[in-house]
Amino acid sequence: MIETTFECHPQPKMRKGDKCWCLSGYRWKDCHMNREKLPKITLEDTHKAEATAQQNTQCLHPDAPHNCSGNAIRSHSVQKNASLKAIAKKSHVLSMGTMSWGEMEKRDDVKSIIKIKKLGINKASTFPGFCNYHDTELFKPVETKGWKHSKRNAFLLSLRAISLEYFKKKSVMSFIEWCLKNSDKGYSFEDQAFKQITFRSGYISFKYGYDDLCKCLNRYHQIYHSNDFSNYNYLCVEFDKKCPVVSCGAFAPEYDFLGESLQSITDLNIEEISINIYSLEESSLCIMGYLDGPKKVGKKFTESLLTLPHQRIPDIILQLALSSFENTYFNEDWYNNLDKIEQEKLEIFLDNNAHPDIETHSTYLIDCGWHVFDGKISNIYKNIA
């Protein structure tokens, strides 16, 4: 178990039986002694480790492992038969991708690591979150019966979004743990120290967020078991046209839509909000869900949205999704019909999304005047029982 402290004090020499300076918990002789003589890890090793970290066999259903039909399968976090099909062209959608090191080395003018990629709807938005039985049964009310406004249905979408973010953070932590154990093999002591301090800093940052997300997921599980949704809240904005963008994710917003501070990611017990943009045949929905918290982050965030001119809300919700969630997909024809300036603005949003380590600016959700969706608000629902 990796110790959760920033304070590692690199030492080139130690007594063989002492705990290693890297805080791995191993003795120095079994850890960093003679590490510079070990073979360096390869890029292929790193890619394999990253892929392994993204594998999960544990079903995240609140009742798991009771009644599980097997290991977790690759479940859709955005509804395939509703949302993804609604925006697909020849069963494909567009999404955010990042350039590989090889692709960047071939270009002299790399201004962004972002590239637009095409994905089949069978793969888009999938993650190993639930076993086949629980994935089918848990989300049946929102997958097979069409959308009906209710707290329970909104809650199910929020639970899936929180489960997705939990899986993603857990995967990142697993990969950083691998880097701590392996990335400095074959390097000088000075480079070993630099790598350990760098990766440890990243690990601790993610550990704080992971711990908060674990608490949040546990609260969702408790609500599911109690069937008492009094501490769960949602806002649903319905549009009169099919939205060209769909999304599912959860985050801890630091600022609202007016640029007002809500919380800091360095706070203890940060409060999460889930976002689902759900496209139907002739209309679409944006559902924001959150649990009651002492800082009232969810309440303030959603209320700030409703203070904006209603004709601007559809575009601002797209700005939110593209800036905040990599699990966002859009229609190919819609993207190709954007002019150059609009496409550049979209890529700025995606670039912000691709660098979660960069400090969030207070203005990133403020209306930038981008107009790419001509849907109008047809209804607003709040906490329908």
C-alpha cells in the first residue's frame, strides 16, 4: 500500500533492511537499491500498464456481488438505443481524442493535443461498470421505457455518471501506482528522485478526489437501498429539438455559470454534480443531479444557469459538456457544418477538457457567445417526485 504523504526524502544510500525512502513500504534492498542497473521500461510496457489499469471486473451495482451474473461488462454510459443512435451517422459519432507522441513529433506547429476521432456507437461511451444482469435491470426504466420525469429516473442517470467517474479515477490511480513502482528503473539516482516526487504528487492529488468520490458513490448506494430520494435533487431542461451533442459525466465545479466561486478542489468533502445530455428523436434533455451538501454547490450551480437568458442556455450547456467531460459525443454533419471559427472554439473547449491538471479559470463556463444549437427550451423540471 502506497503511503499517502508528499514527504519522501530521497537517499542514495540506506541500510539494506530499512524501509525505502520512496515510501513503497518495501525494504531498500528490495526496492531502490541498485535500481539504476535495472532495464528501463519501454513505451510498450507503459501502454500495456495503462490498458491494464482501465480493466475492471467488479460490478458497481449497490447490491454487488449479490445476484451478479459475472464480471463487469462494457456498459454504455450514454444510452445507445436512444441518445447515440439519435446523433449517429452510419452508426458512428465524433468525440474528443488526443494525439500520440508520434503524431505530435511529425508536426511542427502543435498548438493543441486534441484531435477529433470517429467511434462506432457499439464502443462509444462504454466502460466496465456493471455485470450484464445488473446493467440490464438497474437502468431498464431509463433504457427501455422511454424517458419519464421522476426523481428515481434522474437518480439512476446520476448514479451511472458517478459510477463512471469513480471507475476513471480508480483507473488513473492504478496507473500512477504502476508508474511509482516502475518508471524510474534504469535511471540515475537524481532522475529516480525526480520521478518519485512528481508521480507521488499526482497520486496524492488523485487520492483526495478518489476518496471524495468513494464517499459520494456510497451515499448514492445508501439512497438506492433506502428508496428515499429526499436528499437527491435534479434539474431537467428540455429542448424542443434533438441536440447534436450527448454526454454523461460528473464533476466538482469550482465556479458557477456567472463565474462565482463554489468550492476549491483542494477542499475536503467536495460536492459532485452529474450531467446527462440525453437526445431523443425530436427533442433532448439536460439533467443535472446532485446530493444535498453543506456548501450547497449543486443548488447554486443549477440556479446560476437559470438566471441566464433562456435563449442562451442551450449553447451554454453544450459549452459545459465539451469543456468538462471527455465522455461527450457529437454528430458528424453538425460538426462539419460549423464554420472555422466555431470549430476552433469547440477545440478550445475540448483542449480545456484534456488538461484537468491546469487550474480552472473562473470564466470557463461564462457565456462566450458561441451559437451552434438552435433548440429552444420547451420545459424546465425540478425535483419531480
